Amino acid sequence: MQPQGMKRGVFISFEGSEGCGKSTQIARLETKLRDVGIEVMRTREPGGTAVGEQIRHLLQHAPEGENLTSESELLLFAASRAQLVREVIQPALARGTWVIADRFLDSTTVYQGIGRGLNADAVAAINGFAVGDCLPDATFLLDMDAVEGHSRAVKVRGDTPDRMEDQPLAFFEAVRAGYLNLAEAQPERIQVIDASDSIEEIEQRIWAACRQQFDEFFC
Ligand code: Z5A
């Protein structure tokens, strides 16, 4: 429940394939929001809580995660998010802080549902159970060619992929198509942005969209 007289913060998520520029744009949006006096925090997934960071390690780097089945993978992503929602996101929104999420439930819908080919109804049910009614007010999908995104990511991290990154190109192409289908189905929430435009152009577009959609916060 929202405390009386206090405006709930805005919840924004960023989605897209590796290297599409989520972290870059989140940092810029955070700065712009702070500059106009809005309190803001960012989260990342998997991770963002002590439990979530352990899950992240298991999912991405730990040798114990090597034989994870797709079903276990799905449940681990969901567990990380369930913790993050209740421990971090909901309390922040309730005290009026804006939350910018580097990935949220659309990642699971697309990576586990489409990429891993898990049953869509099961993924939707588990996603719903994990987040309850905590859904983003707006989502920016940074869309880009999978090969280009991959080569950007390699430049940052070097050529040693973690467990999630170590998939064939077809996996990432399916993920991209899955994201675009999701955006088409939910145009009121998900805005597609061409991630191959310049960093500055994308920043301006995201800022304009936020100013327009959440104008009551900018008086
Ligand atoms: N995953 C999942 O399967 N299911 C789930 O439910 C969740 C996640 C939540 C998390 O990866 C992995 O988990 C991810 C999905 C899966 N696996 N994959 N593959 P992560 O958190 O380690 O990393 P990531 O989310 O994939 O993102 P990233 O690689 O860190 O990239 P990014 O944040 O989107 O991009 P960036 O760091 O801002 O930019 C990359 C480089 O490009 C950098 O040098 C920038 O300066 C440059 N850049 C950025 N924008 C531009 C533009 N516009 N032009 C030129 N260059 C640019």
C-alpha cells in the first residue's frame, strides 16, 4: 500500500540483447533524473540483492551451474527477481524513488521462453508468481542486430563468454525476434528504440519519452 500523500516512484525497465547499450543509457537517464531533483536507483538482473548476486554467480560463472537444466535456469532467474522485487524495488517505489531496472521479466519471457523453448504458459505463470503486481510503467527495448551487439559486448568483456553468452547465433536471433513480438503485443508499455543510433540520439529519445509519459513529475 502506498503511504498517504506520497507519490509512488516510477518503474522503468531496459531490455535487449547483450551489448545493446542498456548500461550506457541507464547511467545517462539516472544522471538526467538526478539533475532535475528526482531520486532514482538502478537494479540489475540477475542480482541486485545478496541472494540474487549468488544466483547470478551460479547462472553465469560457477562450475556448479554448468549442467543446469533450462527449467532450473528459469526458476533461478525467477527466484532472483522475486527477492529483488520485495527487498528492493517495491520499498523504493513506495518511498517515491524511481527504479530503473537493467532487465526484468521480459528477459525471462524471451530468453527462457523463446531462446530455451520452454512452455510459454509455464514461463508466464512463474513470472507472474515472482513479481506479483510489480510491473514496469515503461520499458525501453534497445533493438539491435545480434552479431553487432555481440561484437560490442566482446569489446567490453574480452572474448570469454559466460554460460548465458555462450550460445549459438540462432539463440540470439530468436531472442531478438521474441523481444520484437513482445513489443508488438504490448505497445502501451514497451517502446522499441533502434540501438544502432548514436548514444546521444538514443539518450534524447528516451528522455523525451520519459518527460512525455511522466510529465507530472517534472513540474
Ligand atoms: N538473462 C536471462 O536469460 N533471463 C533473465 O530472466 C535475465 C537475464 C534477467 C545477463 O547478462 C544475462 O542473463 C544475459 C541475459 C540473461 N545473457 N546474455 N547474453 P549481463 O547482465 O551480464 O549482461 P547484458 O544484460 O547481456 O548486457 P551487457 O553485455 O552488459 O551490455 P549492455 O549493458 O546492454 O551494453 P553497454 O555495456 O551499455 O554497451 C556495450 C558497449 O557498446 C560499450 O562499449 C558501449 O560504450 C557501447 N555502446 C553502447 N551504446 C552504443 C551506441 N549507441 N553506439 C555505439 N556503441 C555503443
